[in-house]
Amino acid sequence: MTGDALVVIGGYLLGSIPFGYVLPRLVRGDDIRRHGSGNVGASNVWRVYGRSLGIPVALLDVAKGFVPALVGLELGGDWVGVLAGAAAMIGHARPVFLGFSKGGKMVATAGGVALALAPLAALACLVVWLVTFAAFRYASLASIVTACALPFLCLAFDAPWPVVGFAAIAAVGVVALHRHNVRRLLAGTEPRFSRTLMRGAR
């Protein structure tokens, strides 16, 4: 097996570590899948437990996309970085360590991959996410808008074409995983983040 393949497989295994499940289990002795949306992503962890767990989970989810993408980029170039980052995102969405059951919606992990492959575009996406979230207080809407902006920002900052292609496919994947949120947004039933939750009262 080649080194490039090992990096990609390593990306999937790292992406499969469900920090949104592990941290609440260790700290609270609780299963996040029984609460909120049942999702193991950072947004649901923050909504259920507040920022004391939401922030660490978000940072770890970013890191598990960033590390394999950066390693792949350094060792094998753009294509290996893209494939390793994509593998981490797939691991996050369908983690082997949870029996391939529903994982997270790939937003933070995709952000980590983008930070490794197209850092300026990733930082611009962070601004897009924060502005959208501050304006509407829907994490799902902020994630969808940011995902759709990513390929255009990669183009604007002259990212290599494999990275632009990855960004476009990643955007489709993120939007697809948010399809139920889209329906709730259109129906006016999507839960907002309250100011209490944003302060991390719980």
C-alpha cells in the first residue's frame, strides 16, 4: 500500500473519531444522540450543553479535517490533500467508530480541510459564517450559506483547480446533509440559537 493511500485511510479514521459523542460522554456521562437533533456535530453539542463543550468539539472537528488535508498536501500535493480531507469528512459523516451510523454534517471538518488547502478562502468563509449567524441565529443557515460560498471564494483566491472542485463537491454534500434543516427553515420551524445558549448558560 502506498504512502498516499495510507494518508487517505488515516484521514478517514481520524475523521471518524466522534468528538461530539466522546466529550459529552466523558464529561457529562451522557449520550448526545439522545438530545436535540441526535447529531454528534458541534452545533448540537453547543445547543444541548452550551459553549463549554460546544467550542472544544468544534475545534477538534476542525482539526480532524485540517491535519489529514495538510499532511496529504505536504506529502503528495493537492490531490492527496483533497482526497485525505474528503476522507476525513466522510468519516465525520459516517464514522466507523459509531458503526457507520449518522455522524455530523461535515461543516467544521470541511472548514478544517479548507483551512489546510485554501487558507484565505477558509478565513473568508469564517467571516461569512459569523455574519450570517449573527444576523439570523440559525447555525444551519450559516453553514449552508458558507458552504455555497466556499467554491466561489476558492476561485477568488486562485486556489488550485482540484481544491476548487473539492470545494464545489463539499458544498453539495453539506447542503444535502442539511436538507431537513432547509425544510424546517422554509416552514419556519427551524430552532434558533437563543442568546442564553450563545452565552453558554448550560
